Amino acid sequence: MLQDVKENFIQTVIDEYSNAVYKLCIIYLKNYHDAEDAVQEVFIKIIEKAPSFSSDGHKKAWIIKVTINHCKNILKRKKHETMLDDNLASYVEKFDNKEILQSIFDLPLNYRNVVYLYYYEGYSTKEISYILKKRDATIRTWLKRARDSLKEVIGGAYDEKNL
Amino acid sequence: MMKKIYDAFDEIKVSEELKMKTYYKIKNSKLCSKPVKNKYRMFVYSSVAVFCLVLTIFIKGDFSAPHGNDGEVMDMFFINEAGEESLDRIVYRGGTYIFIEEVFDKNILDEKIGVMDQISGASLNSESNSAKYYGSYIYKVKNVDSLEKIAIMLEDKIFLFEKTVDYNGIR
């Protein structure tokens, strides 16, 4: 009985958050082989801790934080071993929006991370500042610079009025 | 711009194969204990459970302070199976607390749970309405049952703990 509950819990967590975790791993590591390994390791950590949360939003923010920390550790480790094998170009080739994705992945790590959390996950700059433990003003600056870089590729007007 | 970026990110999807691989990796890891297969194992597990229950009752009876909020930290750190010191679990007079999450700063805690309250009967630190033990600040979290949740400040980080009576890590 307990085993079934545990297995259901694992399945639910993976179904619900694997896409977000995978995207973040790709964004950080820029290598889909490493990202796939990282996803498995992150979920082991998540299940191991499995804290209780008052809301799904809170839970998701925690999972994002765990993923980011894990990816940072991988990057730190890789720095000492060898340069990261960036195999992203071949990975994005199959996508319809490959130009946009490639230009996002060409951004510095902090910028592309903020772009993902803001545009895809829908977090406000204040929420991102809590997650990344940076000042709100810093997040806004990163976002603005990222948008300026992306504007050349993507074009179009800004959709954000409050920035 | 927003929609284009959203659509681009939306194309990145985790494969079903990776999801299954992840699932089986977790399932086969030590984290997921195997089902009890025979009566002997059942007997051993039951004995451990009863022992833990008795131990819990004994410790609660022995150490419970007359006032719920009164007490001191018995052990700041919990030594996990790997022999590493961690903040996963602490023992506070009258109960065991399991680590829930790290709170990024005091403002967030204030927003989400309510203003932290001092633990009454504890010695006060002049700068903060907290009890101070072993260099840590311990707060009772307001708006929850007495001592159900506590917050501990360690090196400018706030850690939330939830009360448990279980010593096996099963919640």
C-alpha cells in the first residue's frame, strides 16, 4: 500500500515537473546528454527530500531552485575537468523555432535563465529575484539586455509594460 | 516577442523514454524501499516500528516541558545514514522536527507564514525577538499550532522545520 502511494507520487512528480526540469538543465548545461543525466539526478534529490509545501507554486519554485543548484554544481565540476561539449546546435536543428532557440542559447547563462523564467514560466522579476537570490534591479537589467540582444533576431515590440 | 520566445521554449520537451528511465532509476534506488516479501521481514519491520513508537512515547514523556514553548535545543544537527552532518532533522525539547525548506529571507517568511514570534520563556537576544542557542536563532512560527513549526536562522539563512513524532523518516 505504502509502496503504491510512493510509486504514484514519483510518477506524478515526474509527469508534472520533468519538462520544466529538463528545459532548465538544457538552458544551463547546453548539452542534451548532460541534461538527461542531470534530470535523473535532480529527481532523485527531489524524491529524497520530498518536503511538504503549502502550494504548487511554492513547490515548483523549490524544484526550480534545486535544479538550478544541481546544474551549477555540474558546471563547477566540469570546469575543473574539461570544457563542456556544446552539442546544442545539432539538438535545436530539428525545431521549428531553431533560430530563436539558438539565439537564446547564445546569450550568457544568467540572461537565458532569466528569459526562460520570465517568458516561459511566467514569473515576475521580483519572484525571479527571490529564486535566484539576486536583486530585482539586477534581474530587470539582465532581462532588458537579453531582450535587446534577442530583438535583432526575433524583432517585434516588447510585450511588457512594467519593465 | 513574448509569444515567440514561449513557443520556442515550448518545443523543448522531455522524451517519454527519459521519463521512464528516471522513474525506474528512482524506483531501483535505495530511496524506494522494496516491498516486504516474507513474514520474517514483516516481523522485523513491525518490531522496529513498535520500538520507535515506544522510544517516541518515552522521549516525549521524559522531556516535555510543562509549558509547550519552553525548552532548549537538544541536538542541533542530525547525523544521516551516510554519516554526514545535516540540518535535515533537529530535536527540540518535546519533539523532533523535520526540515521542510530553506526560506530565502525573512521577508518571504513574513509574507507566507506570518510574523515570526519569539519562543516564550526562552532567553532573549537583545537584537532580535528570538531565542539564541548555539549561535542560532529559533523562532516559533505564528499562526500555526504551538510548536508545530519552527524556524531556525543559521548564517543568515532561515530553515523551516515541521514537527514530527516519527523517527524513521516516514512522514
